[in-house]
Amino acid sequence: MKELFTSSGRQILKEFVRDDLLCLFDFDGTLVPLEPHPEKVRVPEIVLHRLQQLQERARVGIVTGRGLADMHRMLEFKPDFLLGNHGIEGLPGWESHTAEFEQLCEHWRVQLTPQLGAIDKQIWIEYKKYSLSVHYLDSTNLPDISATLSALFETLSPVPRVIGGRQVFNLLPSNANDKGKAVNELMLVTGASCALYAGDDVTDEHVFELNRDDLFTIRVGASQNSAARFQIADHSSVVPLIDMLIEYLPHQRA
């Protein structure tokens, strides 16, 4: 990966940007700092203000692992596109799968709850209706816990699609979207000639791995094996990133 905030990085981004640019961001760890307790997250005022300024010039979307209900509760900003549950929610036609996915996730929760308590009392399930996140940040012996949980998920019926993260496992129905599939579909639906995506986690690698010439990918935070094209230091670097986009998008939206 290359550093974005260099003279060459800035020039490459400037040449990439077009008037119909679609600006997409992950949420936790990208627009907001990571918190051990997701319900306590608040979007900094400076980030909200910059997003509103950017939206005057380009279409803005958020692609998050959180559920849409959770996002509507905490967002004091209405993006053009809001995709929740790793892209399960928010795209045209997603409602047709809600009953199936909700039933699956409730079934997994019932299977997991007693077993997780027996492994470690610090493990907890974030129920997001159409996906589950199993958090073990506060556990000891993280490598052992990770291996134990991975083996446990294989015993679930039906076996979920498991996407790892920072001391979290995301459990999705096997036929559900991931962020990569969701971004592909969103670009098709919007007809955007180019898009930018910034994210910080393992789940965002599905977008980075698309390797599309019309997609400018940015990893938020250092990583040795990310497929993103560029990187920035951390979530606090998102504000200068948005400032660059505002500068390179001088025209108001039609």
C-alpha cells in the first residue's frame, strides 16, 4: 500500500476524482473511533460537518456491519446510501430475505448463548437481526478463545458464513451479501463511473479485493497484508481525507 497523504498520493486521487464520484465509508474505526461497547459510539461533530459539506458535491454512502436500526438511532446525518449488516440491508430487494435471515440468526443465537457462557463469561453476542457479532475483546487468552470459537461455529446448524474482525466474529447467512458484493451492486445501481471506499477492518477487505480500476480504496490504519491501494493513519485522518475530496470536487451537485 502507498501512503495517501504524499504529493504523489494526492495527485493520483485528484486525477481519479470525477463529478459523479460515489464516496463510501465504513463506520466503526473509520468515521468514528473504535469503542469496546458499540452502543456508546458518537459521531464527532467535525466529521458530521465535513460529511455534510462533501454531500453538497458528491453522493455519500456508509457501508457498515451495524444494523440499520442502530445506525438510524445514532446518525445525525442522512447519507445518500446507508447499507447495514455488511451489505445485507439497504440495497434494492433486500427485504425479500428478511424473514429467512432473521430466523437463521435467532436460531444461531439460541444455539450459541449457553455454550459461550461456558467458554468465557466475557464473550457476548451483538444481535443485529440479520447477522450476529460475537465479541471477545475482554477475554483472556485471545488466540485460544479465537480457535475455540471458530470450531464452535462449525457445529452450528446450518453453518454460518464467518467473517473475522478485531476480537469479533461476524456470522452471516451463507447467501447474504458481504461488503464487496454490496459495493459492486451499489455501483451498478447508481451508475457511478467511479467510487472511493475507506475502511479499517477485515470485513472491508472484501471491498479492497474487488481490484476495480474505477474503485479507489483506502485502508484506515496500518496493515501488512491489506489489498487496499492506499492507507491513512487512523480514523482521525478521515477529516483531512474528506477535505481533499471537497477540494477536488469544486462543483455543487446537480
